[in-house]
Amino acid sequence: LKGSNNFRTGSWQGYQGQDVEAIVDLGRIEEISTVSAGFLQDNRSWIWFPERVTFYTSADGKTFTLLKTIKNDFSTRQEGSFIKEFAAKTKISTRYIKMIAKNFGVCPDWHLGAGGRSWLFIDEITIE
């Protein structure tokens, strides 16, 4: 389920003040061309895109190799509700995909919630 611009719909998984780490087991070695994850930013609600999203691959689920790190390039001050896919194109055969999304941290000084723990909202990890 992909989330909408409204975080209250139940399609988003929200994490306050923490990073998100997930491992997807494809069940067997598969060739993949893209791995991505969708995130929401609505800074009035203390929700920011992650600072960065890092994808790793593994054949055995124990030893992971860096695939790609995608840094957020969207303004943290932009008011409104926005959705962004953090995606890595590749051509690799693997069984496991690990994703780590780095939480924005505390709300900045200019924000109404300055010093409070921010939220990270993710909907889906997509592997093609």
C-alpha cells in the first residue's frame, strides 16, 4: 500500500526519534534492477524525509555489501505534505536487501517543535 499525502490514512508506518532498518528476504537469489522506499515529509506535523537511505545486498543474510546511499536533497523548510521515493538502480543478483533510513533527528531551532524528536514515515520497500 502506497501512502497518500495525508499521514492519518493508516498507510504509513511512523517512527519517532529512531532510524528504520528492514531486511527483505526474496526467498532465493533473484536478479534485481531497482530497489526503493517511499517516504513522507510534512514538517508541520514533525515528519521529515530521512537524512539518507542506504541499501545493502547479501546472498546469505549475514554479510551485507553496500549497494547505494541516497542523501535527501529536498528542503527541510518546505511547508506542505510531500512524498519521495529514494531509489537505487542496479543490476545485481541477490537474495537479501537491507534498507537503513536515517531519521532527521530533533526538530530544528526554527521549527515550532524545536528540540522535539522528529518522525520518519515510510510506506513500502519496492524491489523490481
